[in-house]
Amino acid sequence: MPDSPSDERADDAYGAPYDLAVIGAGCAGLTGAVTASELGLSVALLDTSGQVGGQFYRTPAPALGAVRPEALHHDWSAFADLRRRLEASAVVHLAGHHVWTVARGSEGDTEWVVHAVTGVDGCGERPVRVRARTVLLATGASERQLPFPGWTLPGVVGAGGAQAMLKSGLVLPGRRVVVAGSGPLLLAVASSLAAAGARVPAVVEASGYLGYARRPGALAANPHKLAEALVHGAALLRHGVRLRTRSAVTRVHGTARVEAVTVSRVDRDWRPVQGTGRRIACDALAVGHGLVPQTELATSLGCATRRTPDGTYALELDGLQETSVPGLWAAGETGGIGGAQLARTEGAIAGTAAAARVLGQPALTRSRRVRELRRRRDRMRAFADTMAAAHVPGPGWVQWLNDATDVCRCEEVTAGAIREAVADYGARDARTVKLLTRAGMGWCQGRMCGAAVACLAAGPGAASVPPSPERRPLAVPVPLGVLGALDPDEADGPVS
Amino acid sequence: MARDRSPAELVGAAPEDPFEISFDGRTLTALPGQSVAAALWSAGILAWRTTRHGGRARGAFCGIGQCYDCLATINDRPNRRACLVPARPGDTITTQEGHGHAGLAV
Ligand SMILES: Cc1cc2nc3c(=O)[nH]c(=O)nc-3n(C[C@H](O)[C@H](O)[C@H](O)COP(=O)(O)OP(=O)(O)OC[C@H]3O[C@@H](n4cnc5c(N)ncnc54)[C@H](O)[C@@H]3O)c2cc1C
Ligand code: FES
């Protein structure tokens, strides 16, 4: 695998068009890239990160010298295998590339231009373009956050974020960490934090786990998921971690940093039950309410989306992972949250399908192997839907808020200001609230507050979820100079 | 399992030699390969930015480059995402006060 730090990458990496550009080097993108390359395509694999693996296989930087990185991961051998295939392949790995948009090239749907800025945090300010005949979007997910009083206090961190910081930097946000929110990721996070030496006094889950029992078929068909749950369950027991279901953190206490949290019982709709609050001492809180597919690159090209059972939007895909825009495929969390194993399966299907298209060999997609992959995918998707339905946020979560709670962390817009925009100025959707209050207009472009603002905008009694998929013009904020340097008439020409 | 184990022990880390960085004039030790945010966390520091309006303390939140809450001034350059930028020997990190958008098309 030709590989070099992004900033020193030879300019010929950006020259001739690739057969396939893969955006995202997590389970899905990595599998898609090596599969297509092994079938004979020229492939560029772009990722913001310096290392492959994505969120699940996030690994410490080599300089940290971890001899047992697998201690923080399940299913390590699958990743080792992917890395081996990548090394052996001709895939051009473009690390440190933050893709901010994908545009149609001069040939319409048969040529795409992938625009990226380089550097560890995209501040290298070197705009680059990669041209490709087909594109695989494998950008993964971000964590869904719902606000509550005190959630901006230092020491409150995303659950997936705590996991990511632990896996990559070998650090913990505190010594006594409560894990809270909703979704299966919480169990994984709690067991790694505990294994790494943190005390986890409680895992606080707003839903019950009965939702799974209502769909026993999907569970029985996915024994690996059961095994995974048992592994986490056993680890949690061993570390004396208590799982409290139908409960939520309704307040964080502390002045300079987290000192304690109040955990309250919630009803089926996630409404806090009066008088049930109990204080738990801790110095950090890791919180998240499920994951949201990152689909901006695709939706700005007009790709159709579907509503998922937990109220987010994922890309609408056909049986071979192609989006509604021909030539653009998607795999992994972009097509709906489903975990690492599903992401790998979908990556393999998408990589094969892109190769079949480019090589003009449709028979590639009718092999026994692809049929088996598709069966596996369908089974895992069914389970993912069960899981999503079991953790859909109840509309009562808005009662966790008081008027002074910041909802938009970037612009410091409070729940009170948003309610005022809704009640007094008649705002009914996130876009109007944004114009009136600046909620969602900050650096993160509404990634952290989008779900919450949409719920509040929809008003009391409305569905608990946003009415429309988010549209952000740029997938990552880019320096103004980069936009200025773009020549619209030269979308397929070399940069600078 | 031992209660007092550390993340580094768990993965059997044998890092290259640690080095010094400074945070608001205080000297800290960082490990090669750690992000600035990770180095600050391991020194027990959770906040290195104050917000523009309320002046409230913030640090890393999403941990993966998406929330921009971890912005820090690193070697005099503001608005760097500390969760993404690797710590380097001699780095000077300062608490970033206020101002946000400068020069960004968000
Ligand atoms: C913070 C976080 C932590 C998680 N931790 C776990 C865990 O511990 N256990 C678990 O089972 N699941 C975890 N998940 C769920 C995880 O997303 C899936 O299990 C699995 O990693 C999905 O694989 P994927 O390839 O679809 O996406 P990912 O693994 O997320 O890979 C997507 C890749 O795309 C890259 N990318 C995104 N946008 C761009 C862009 N604009 N330009 C360039 N590159 C881009 C990202 O850097 C990333 O490497 C986590 C999710 C998140 C968000
Ligand atoms: S912690 Fe969210 S961007 Fe760094």
C-alpha cells in the first residue's frame, strides 16, 4: 500500500482519476477499498484520521507502543486481516484528508470530484481534489446528544468520545465515571472504561431492554450480538457496575467540573418521575443517546434518505448498496446504525458492486459469495432495526431541561430562548429556530444540538424526532481561503 | 480484575520517551502519539477554552473532531481542535478565550 503523511504526499496522488474513491477508512470503507482493489480497481481511500480503523478499530498512535491494543476491542482478528489486505493492495491511502464536499465532474454521473483539506485538523489549508469514476461513502456516524441541566460542565463527555479518547490516547476523563444515555454503545463504553481502571458506579439507560424481547426472531438470527452483549454483561458484573434502566441523568452538579449527577427514574416516554432523583458522586459523566448517520456528503448530491426506527435519517440504498444517485455507493453507518460487523459486510458488497460497474462485469454481483453477504446483511439490518426501535428517544426527554439549560453548546442558546422562538414567534422547525436564535449556527453546524432543536421546535406533543434530514452545505468547516480558491469552471482540473 | 490498573497497562503500552509541553505556563508531561486533549486529560485538566458569551469553561466533548468544544490556542494559533492535534515536544497550549468563527465558512 503506497502510504505517506498527507502533507508530503506526492502530487501524482491527485492526478489521474481513480476507478473508486472511498471516503472513510472505518470497517465499511476499509473493506470496500480492499475488495474493489482486489478485483482490479484503482482505489483512493481518504480519511481525516492518520490511521485506518474508524471509530470501532480506533487504535493508539504507534508511538504509544501498545503491544495489546486488542484489549480494548472485540473481533480484533477481523481488523488485523483487513490491515493485512490493505498492506498487500495497491490502494492509495490518503490519511489526514478532510473531505468537505463531493461534486459532479465534467462527465456527469461517471466522474466525481472529491474535495478535501489536509492536515491533522484540516488546518493544513492545502486544498486537494481527487477525481474518481465511482465513490463509496463510508463516513460513519456521530453521537446523538440530548441536553440536560449541567451537560456543558467540564467532565461531561460523549460516551463514544470517552471511548475514542481511551482507545486512541489511553486516557480517562476521570476516576469515577457514570455512563448514561441510551443504546447498546453504553455497555461497550462502560466495560472498556472499567477495564482501563475507572470506577463506573452506574450505567444509566433511559429505555428498558424489553424492546429486544418483543422481536425474539431478530435476536435468535444474530447470535454474535447476543454473545457481544454477554461479554459486556459479564465484564460489567465483574467490575460491579450497576445497570439502571428506565433512568436518566437529569442534572449534573459541580462548579468547575463534575462532582455528582442526579439520576431519576423515567416513564416509558422518558418523562422524569417526580421524587425519584438520587445523587451519585462521580468526577465525570460519559453520555450519548445513540448514533446518527453522517450523510451530508451524500444528501448535498441529492441522495435519497429513509427514516430509521429511532428517528434519524440514513441513506436509502438498493440491494447492492448503491444510493439513489448512480455511481455513488454507501456502506456502514451511513446507511443506518448497525455496528462493525454489518459495516464490513456492506463494504464488501459495495466494493464488489462498484467493481462490477467500472469493469462492466455485472456477473460479479451475482456470485454465491455476494448472495451470502447480502443474506448476512439483511439479517443484521433486521437486528439493527430492532435495536434502534428499542432505544428511540421518548418525547418526555424535553422535561429534563430548564429554561437556563444551554441547548446549542457553540452559540450558547438556552432552552428558554428556543421555547420563546417557538411560543412567541411561531417558529415550527429547526431552520426557523436557527434564524431566530442562532441555535445550530456555530462551529459544529448543529451536529451536537440538531436533534434537540428539532424536537423543541416541533413543540409539545410532537414526535420526538426531527422532521427532516439535516442539510449542511459543507461536511467539515473549511477555511474561507479554500472556498475562494475554488474555480467553478475547473471542477476537474488540478489544484493550484 | 485489578481496580487500580491504567489504560496503558491494559494495552501493554511501552511508549517512547515522554516529553514536556506547557499549559497556561504550567509544565506537563505528554506521551508521543497522544493528542493535545489526551495529554491534558492525563494531567487531570478538562477545560481549556472559555465560551464567547458566558465565558464558561469547556474542553473535549465528542472526542472525535465533530463538536469543536475542544478548541485551544496551540503555539499561538487559535481554534485548533485539541482532540485531533498531536502533542509535540515544547508545545505551548493556552486557554482560548472567547472568539469563534475567525476565517471559517461554517
Ligand atoms: C465516537 C464513536 C465511538 C464509537 N465506539 C464504538 C465502540 O466502542 N464499539 C462499537 O461497537 N461501536 C462503536 N461505535 C459505532 C461504530 O461507528 C461502528 O461500530 C462502526 O465503526 C461503523 O463502521 P463505519 O465504517 O460505518 O464507520 P466508522 O468506523 O465511523 O468510520 C468512518 C470513517 O470516516 C471518516 N470520515 C468521516 N467523515 C469524513 C470526511 N468528511 N472526510 C474524511 N473522512 C471522514 C472518519 O474519520 C472515520 O474513520 C462508535 C461510534 C462513534 C461515533
Ligand atoms: S472534542 Fe469535539 S472536536 Fe474535539
